[in-house]
Amino acid sequence: MNKTWINSIIGLLAIVGLVAFGFWLSKDPTDDFQASLPGADNRQAGNLIQEIVRIGENFNLFGAKAPEMNGTWPRFRGENFDNIVSEKQNLKDTWTGDEPEILWSVELGEGHAGPAIYKGKVYLLDYDEESREDALRCFSLADGKEIWRRSYGVHVKRNHGMSRTVPAVTEDYVVTIGPRCHVMCVERESGDLVWGLDLVKEYGTEIPQWYTAQCPLIDGDQVILAPGGSTMMMAVDLRTGEKLWECPNTMQWKMSHSSIIPMTFQGKKMYVYSADGGVCGISASGEDEGKVLWQSNAWNHSVVAPSPVALEDGRIFLTAGYGAGGMMIRIVQNGEQFDVEVLDEYQPREGLACEQQTPIVWKGHLFGILPKDGGANRNQLVCVHPDDVKTMVWTSGKDHRFGLGPYLIADEKMYILDDDGTLTMIKPDPSGYIELAQKKILDGHDAWGPLAIADGRLLMRDSKTMVCLAIGK
């Protein structure tokens, strides 16, 4: 082989090498992890590097202090799971000038995770994109300074945000669920790790399309989780991490983006869950604790974010986005069993439906924001009566649309956050839409994270920033 040919071959190999190197540089380092997710193409599994996640392995203490306060917002949708602040608040009736004042703000990883508040401390599950870690961050409610951080390395690709759950907090503990279904329990004051649980590894959980949005439920000394996979629902000892009961997933449903709610009907306490595949009620007490009381696949949608809404007489309102619309069911006791009746089912243009947020029951009515496929009333706040969820008592009107934003009620006022960071305060009245004040607070986008209120302060966020507002008189 002459020298010219040798030089040509060397040059060709160099070009191929440069192209390959450029492709490697442009590749997302989490692509190999993504291929190993449940439901992904695993034909190249032999080339994967298995990721080892050590839940809670890292800790940072920043030295900030937090003065103790009285208020709490201890979990997703608040103390009573209704998105209504139960504690007495004395909040402003309107805003003027520079009100409401921004007391402090913090930058976050991209996501929609909401905060929990407990006696002067704020707890938020964030994702640190630089260090590639799920991070439970503890802040002072007074000034926003970070007190401590408990974290662990895990690769998460950006997918309309990453973390999107709200911690559950008690006097002694904080429990979180990360985007890839890692459950972590720490001591509330110190941040010391108590236990961790990998739902994918131990139960074969299939991570939902936009990561985990199921918020942990603490009930007494138990943590209630709905993994999907091999187990529909389970209880874990809050103090030790010991599994107390597991309900087999005989229906083969998957984890949805919805969260579990407790419900009591005819003296029987149960946990209600809207899964990917159906809705069910699991016994929460007695000799049959952890057993399926009732189930129905009449409500069967692959993207479900709102939680079930328990009403009177055993009625449960179900809703979701992406064309799902709404459904009203009733559970009926039949001896020791429960039957499920479908009372009404309809498309999003035909009645109350919500895409992300869960409707609020207030003064005998349901309040919610219609999804983008809700027809002429899309993205409007609407009020309906539970006896006729397809007839609008009132709508906020075409000039008052709110995107997918969160809302809650405190001190006879409803606070609604628009996608672009505009905060609106209304009087939640069944007689009509009554706006009290409105203010553009954030300049970001996708302000979808749940709100929290305690001690006259409102916490809200967009995809990258959380702020604390002074809303008290």
C-alpha cells in the first residue's frame, strides 16, 4: 500500500473520529438512563451503565435560623385535603400601590413542586440541575434564607420541569417523593435521614409520563403510597420505614400524576386513588386494612393529575385533562361490599373539568378552572353545583382566563395564579365572579406549582423562582 493511500485512510479515520466525538459531546448524559426506564426500549441494555441512587446521602447545613411561627400548610392541598386554609387568617381585602409586597425570593431548579410550611420553616423538594440532585430544601419563612439541604444524586432529564410534588410534614418528620419515585423521610428540624425507598427498584413502578406528581400522604404514624407496579397501595411506618401492609396490584394499573385522598363513608375510612387505569378505594382501618373495598375502570385515562373530590352521600367527582372531561360516581354499601355507580360522564366542553388542579368545594359548590379544550369557556374559573356539574352557575368570562394555574381559599378569599405569574384575588361566592385585586408578580412562565399560605404569607412560584408575599393586614 503506497503512502498516499495510507494518508487517505488516516484522514478518513480522523474525520470519523471527530464526528463521533462531536455526537458524544452533544448527547444528553441522561439518555442512557432514560433508555432503562420502564416502558423504554431496552434492547441496548447491554451498553447501559446502571445508576446507583443512594437516597439522602448528602447533607448541607447553611447556618441560617428561622424564628418559630404558628401557621402550617403541612402537605398537598392543606391540613384537610381541601385546599382551604383552616387556620384563622387576617388577610388584606384588596391591594394598592406596591402591594402585595414581595418579602423574599429564591431561585429554583426548573419544576412545579409546591412548598409545605410548618411553624416558620418552608420545605420544598427541588431539583439541582448543576449537581444533578433531588434536594429537600429547608428555608426560613421569615426571610427565605436556606437552613439545610438533604439531597441525593439522580439523573433527571428536563421534561416540562422535573420536581413536581409537595412534601408531607409533621411535628417530627418530612416525607418527599422525587421525580423518579424515590421516597425519602427525614427529621423535620435537623434534616437527618430516617429512611428511603425506591419504588421503581422494589415494586416495579412505571414512572409517569411527566415524572412523579403523586404527593406523599402521612396519616397518623403511616405514610400511604400508591406505587403501581406489583403493589397498588401500601403503608409504611413513618418512624422506621417498615412496610405495614401492601395491597397487590391485581388490576395492573399504573401510577398516575394524581394523589391519594382519605375519605370516610358510612363510618368506613378508606383511601381513594385515581390511577392510570381506574379508580379505587382501599380500606384504611379495621381487620381489612389494606384491602380493596371497591374499584372501577369506568374512569380510565392515561394522564390524570387532579385528585378525586369526595362529596356527600358517597359521591366522588373525577376529572382530568387531554380530553378526559369529568365523571361523577357514587359508592353504595352493599352488605360488607361496596358497589360503584356512574352518575354522569361528559366531555370537557360539556361541564366542569380540570387539567392540572383539583376543584375546591366551597359553600356547597365546586370551583375549578376549565382546561384548554373546554370550549368557549376554556381556562376560565367556573362555579357549578355538585347535583348538576354540567351546568355553569357562573364563569369568570372571556376577559378573565387563568391557564392551568393553582388556587386556594383563605380568609373568605380565593387566590388564583395565572400561567405567567399574575395573582388574582376574588371573593369565592356562588352568586357570581367578584374580583377584589390583581397583580403581576412574576416574569417567568408555567406558574403551575401549588400555593401555600401561613402566618399572613403566601408562597407561589413559576418554573424557576419562588417568592413569599405579605398578604396579611
